[in-house]
Amino acid sequence: MAVRIGAALLATVTLLCIVGGAWGLLPVGDAGVARYESQDLSAALLAPMQRDATGAMHALGTDRLGRDLLARCCVGGCISLLVGLSAAAVSVCVGTLWGAASAEAGGRTDGLMMRIVDVLYGLPTILVVVLIAVAADGALERSGIKPGPVARQAIDLVILIAAIGGLSWLTVARVIRGQVLSLKARPFMESCTAIGMGRARRFWLHLVPNLSGPIVVYAALAVPSAILSESFLSFLGLGVREPLPSWGNLAAAGLPELNPVVSRWWLLVFPCLLIALTLLSLNLVGDWVRDRLAGR
């Protein structure tokens, strides 16, 4: 029952982000500005389900610049999901290769590679990601390169994905190393060694198919963690930056609007609700995948 709820929530949020994101990117007005960044100060801070002066309905309301919150949440969801999926893919690939290489090498090389993992485990992950993002941003400015707005946004996304994915592979490296050590003692692997099969062929033809279970489980559980890291960094102003929206920077922009004098609650509640529903659904699906593969 839980997995059905999780799958339904995940499908709903994903469909909303894809369809709504395409709708939010459509140009509006004579200037041809995308809907998610189209400003109309006369329609600023409209509550949900209110109409502006032109009669257009804003289902989730508008922000201080009169931008439609539904369009921004949908486009921001596409960005958050893209970063989460990409960072999870990076962490799975790096962790799998590191763990398998460590187990295959054995001896002192194995010990050295695992000690590196132990050292990285002792570092505060979020702090290191913040330092990497700040250092990369400073290096880009000192280099004298002045990319355009679109190129700068793309560079920021790549740095964010590399920073999150580059420090999230430690657990999967340990798991894969243990699995490879266990598989190397199996008769079929000893047969491969006996007939002189090369390491690369042995890895891709025999180890990878038997490692698919742990890899799929970790990938399913790594995506919500990566999305949460992106949202947190964007909330701090170190992740996705304006004018490109993400759920994290939308929540950061809505937080000052939640005050006892005049509360524009929708600017904070809807981005946070989408983050919560996405994380809940991904964790439910990930737990189901783990339980199914553990019971094979």
C-alpha cells in the first residue's frame, strides 16, 4: 500500500513538473519573456486562486514581482529533479568504480583507497559542498572569464551537481567493495581467473550484472538525499540562483514573507510542500525496491 502511495505521488509530482515546466517556459507578452520570469507589478503578491487585472487566474498566487508561483514551482521542480538525478548518477558511478577497483586491487592499494574513504567520511559533507561551491565560484571570477547569463547558470548547475555527487559516493563504495570481495570467492569468478579472462572483461560481464541489485537500491535512495542537499544549498543562496528557480531558493524567498503582520504563506508553503511530497514518495519507492531485492 505504501509503495502505491509513493509511486502515485512521484508520478503526480513528476508529471506536474514536466507539463508545468514546459508551460512555464512558454513566452508571454510582446517581449517574449518566459512565463516563469514574466513580471507584472500590478499583480504582485496575489493570494492563490485570485485573478490579476487582465483576468488571468493564478492558482498558487504570485510573488513580489508579480511572477506566477505555479510556473516557477514547476520550472523549479524540473531543476531540482535534474540536479538530484544527475548528482545521484555521479555518486553511483564514482562509488561503484572506486569500490570495485579497490576490491580488485587488494592488498595495500585496497587499504589505502579505503582509508581515503574513511577520511572523507569524517568530513562534514554539507560544509565541504559549500566550500567547493564557493571556491569554484571564486575561481571562475578570478579567471577573468565572463560567461553570459545562460552559460553562467549552466556552469553553476554543473558545479552544484559535481559537488553533491562527488561527496555522496562513500557509502556505495563500501557496499560495492564488500560485494566484489564476496563475488571474487565464488566458483564462477575462480573459473574466470583460471581460463585467463582479463579484469576488464570479468568486471563488465560477470561482476556488474551481479552488482545491479545494490546499485539500484543505492540509486533509489540517493536521489532524495541529493534533492534535499540541492534544496538546502539553494536555500542558503549557494545552489541554484535567481532568476533560475528551484524549490530551495523559492522557499528562501518565501521565508521573509511569513511574519505576524502580513503573512503571504503561499510563497513558503507550496515550495516546501513539493519538496516534502517528492522526498516522501522517493523514500517510499526506494524502501520498496530495497525490500524486494533483499528478498530475492
